[in-house]
Amino acid sequence: MSDGRPHGVELTLFEALPHKVWLADTDGNVFYFNTAGLDYVGLGLEEFLERGWESSVHPEDLPLAQQAWSDALATGQPMQAEYRLRRHDGVHRWHEERGAFAPAGGGGPDRWIGTLTDVHDRREAERQFADAERRAAQRLAMLDAMQQHAPIGLGFLDRDLRVLHANAALAAVPGWTVGDVLGRRIVELVGTEQWLELAPTFRRVLDDGETVLDLEVTSRDPEGKRRDWLVSYYPVEHAGDRLGVGAIARDVTRARVQERRRHALETERLELLTRLATVADEERRRIAEHLHDDAVQTVAATLLRLDHAISTGSTAALQAARQPLEAAIRTLRLTIQRLAPPTASAASLEEAIETYAEYLLRHEGIEVELDVRIAPDLQLPTQVVQAVHRLVQEALANVLGHARASGVRIQLELVDEWLRGSVTDDGIGFDPTDEAIEHRGLRLMREQAEVLGGACRVVALPNGSGTSVTWALPSRPGDSVA
């Protein structure tokens, strides 16, 4: 009876195969390993059989190989396993082992026959491919995350101008979501009217391969708020074929809002400059009228009296000319004070108001009470000091010219960064419905206060008991009216 070893044609076949071929008995003892296998492990048959096939398996893979062989022997079912086999130079390479039970035939014993196929290169290629796939998936995931969360809109449209890809920022241009725009054509998204405006742009990109930059587009978000965009379109090509149109959209809403704010501020600044110029012109006109109506006419009348005195030699006429000259001097001094405003300290402002009131009113028998509740060393912006000075001057001029008052109370105080003041007289008051009131410098006072962001108003006291002019100015211009 044969011992199961290959002979004749079978041996020739096993030895000619490039695979490593082994034979084992029904107890699992290997008794044959072909030349290809022996050459690989670098051992002769006797030495290989003496060491056992397990000695050539990588220690980490040996339990798996032993389990597969044990299961096959127990069940008689074909076996299959992959493990690393040590080469003659000590290098371990992956092999796929397949084995099957071969019943006795032709008088020979039952046996197991199997092969070992080097699959190291295949596994390495699979590993590299899997690594490449993993890296590609990571990159795609990263790119997708970047696109979806990018602060700019990114998308792609095919040659039929159907949206194949869009991130959230791009979908927001027409005010929609990604789900709303995917698979839809541009004309459906923007409407016929806007499409007629956009069609030439897309034709330039698709037909001429031109890149179109920074088209201005306006839309509304879900809350109805305006959004401004700059949208660019460019041709997407591959291997000489024009596949469609790429789109990039930048949300410039904040920049546009800032531009509009700057424009509004510039417009407001120009309006303020115009108002300041108007106020200054009005002030010069009033001073000129005051000098003409008072000092100039007084001096002219006095010259006539002097001519009369000289021609007649009258001492009484000379004496009569003295009083109007004194009045003219007083008027000129008051005008000089109006043209030379105080410095920026609170003490200077208080002194200037007191001096002006003294010249203007007490000569006419009007008592003045000044109540200033501001630290004398407090430094105030020049424009605030000048505005308060002008407000007091205008209010006192109205007292002198229209109130028929016997007393005036001037108050100034600093409250919560606001300079508040008033000029109150005990005169005859006024009718609030009288439009002529506006011509008594009241409009000018309001303009002066509003230019600095403050307010001024005139109040008639009850029962015709007088008038009060009140104002509030920010101690640091730029604040708003409290």
C-alpha cells in the first residue's frame, strides 16, 4: 500500500507548481512539502518535518493558523487561513493557505492536500489602497466640511445651469437652503426677470470660457433683512471639456452697511458744517444789525448834536452829547465781549457771563443773580463753553429788549455729564402761540444747542410771570440728547 507520498505524474505536477504544496495525514501530520515551499523556508524536507510547520509561522499568527487546521481536521471541511510565513532570509510574508481532505483512491490512504500562495504584494496593495481610500475620504470629508461651513458661498452648476453642488452660504444668496436649490435650474431660483439679466453672464462663462468677477446681488434672508453679495462665476473644465460653471459668493452685507453708515455720517457732517456756517452767518448778521441800530446810529446822532453845540457854542448841548456816547461805548464793549468768547475753564465761563450781564442789565436797573454749580477748575470743550456763552447772551438780550424785567436768575450745573443751564426773568412773559417769538434769536439758540447734540427750549411761566430759557449740552460732544 502507498504511504501517501506523491509519485510519478502527481509528484511532477506538485514540483512544477509555483505554489507551495503540502500533504498531511488524517492526524494532521505534514509529511510532504514541495520544492517551492522548501526553497522559500530554506530547509530540507527532513529538517522542515523535524521542526514542524509551526516553526515557520509568525508567532502572532500561529494561534489563528493552528485553530483553522484544528477546525478542518475536526469537521473534514476545507480550510482557509491567511498568515505570515518566514522566508529563508528571516522576512515574513503573507500567505493564503487552502487545504482539503482527499479520500483514499487507487489503493492509497486518506490524506489532506493544501497550498500556500504568496499574497503579500496583494495585501500590501490592498492596505495601501485602503489607506489611500481612507485619506481620500478624510480629505473629502474635510473639504465638504470646509465648503459647508465656509464664510463664502461655493457651488457648481452643470451645462444646463442646474445646481449640482452648493454650500449653505451659496444657497443663502437667493434666500434659500441647500435642499431648496440642489437639482434646480438657475431660472427657477431667481425668476424670469432676474434670469434675463443673468443669462448673458452665464453665456460668457459657458460659451467663451470667461471668468466674471464680483457681480452685485441683493437678496432677503428668512427674516426679511437685506443681504448684499458679490458673486463670481468661472468655467469648470477637465481634459479639455467644459463641464459647467463654478460659483463663488461673498457676503458683503456688513461692509455695505458700514459704507452706508459712513455715507450717512459724512452727509450728517456736511449738514452740521452747513448749519454751523449758517449759525455763524446769522450771528455776524445780528452783530452787524446791532452795531448799526445801536452804536452807529447813536454816534451819528451825537455828531449832529456836537455840530449844533459847536455852531452855537452851547455847553448844554455838549453835555447832552455825553450820554449817548457812553451808551455807544457800552454797546461796543458788549459787542467785543460777544466776539471774544471765554476760555475752556468753568471759572472763565462764569466770569464772562457775570461781566456780560453786568454791562448789559445792571445799567438798566435789572438785578442779576448768578448761580454756577460747576468746579472752577473743570476744563470744558471750547465749543461747549462758546455755545453756553452764546445761549446766555441771546437770552439776556431778549430780557433787555422784550421782557421789561426787574430781575434775572442765571443757573449752570453739571449733571450726569450734561451741562444744564437756564436764564429766568420776572418780566411780562410771552404768548407761546406768537410766531414772532421765533425771530427773537430763539431759532438761533436751538440751532446752537442741536449742533452739539443738545437741546434748548423757551418756556412762558404761569400767569405772565416771566420767561425761562433752558438748555442741556453734552459736556463731551458726541453724546446724544438725554
